[in-house]
Amino acid sequence: MRIQKAVAGSVMILALFAAGCVTMMSSGLTVAGGDTVIYRCEKGDLITAKYYRLSDHSLNFVKVTMPDGQEYTLPQVVSASGARYTDEHQLVWWIKGDVALVETLDENGKWQMKYQHCETISDTE
């Protein structure tokens, strides 16, 4: 439950950043990054990811644009391997090296693989 509350709080902060409502918090935190990486998945679909972090490194997050144009802003969460970003409600974006995968929740609340083996084709860092 604590993890879900922490993720929900992070998602709210990220939504404000993504909407352009907050560029600096009263504590002097700023958002850094915005490095864009384009991934090509097995069936040729392209996914764009922009990676960000708070200036004190307390939060990393990604803005993922799916092939249909839908955008998700996701905080980084604990993972055993690679980097995992999720809102715990709609999407999981998981990267390891130059490969990414996407999971979505089905109508029964189970995580299902949506895209797998998405490889980096463009890195604008």
C-alpha cells in the first residue's frame, strides 16, 4: 500500500511537470534531461521515450509516446534488473541496455505484454 501511495504521489508531481504547471518547486528543484530515445519493436512499431530526473536525483521519470500517439508519464520504480517505470495502473515501461518492453493491464487487472524486444534506433543524448 505504501508503494502504491508513493507511486500515486510521484505520478501527480509528474503530471504537473508534464503539463508545464511546475518548472521549479519551492525547494529549488528543477527538472533535468529530456533526452529522447526512439525504439523499434518486433513488428516495426516505433516508441519514443524522453528521460528526465529531478535535480536532486530523488526522482527519475520517463515520458513515453506509444505508436498510436498516446503519451504516458511514468516514475521510475524499484526493479531487480534494468530500469522500470510504471504508474501501476496502465503501463509498465522496462528497459535494460538498448532493449525495452511494454506491459499493459488487461480487463481482468493482469499485466500483459504489449510490445517486446524494442531496440534503440535513435539516441539524441
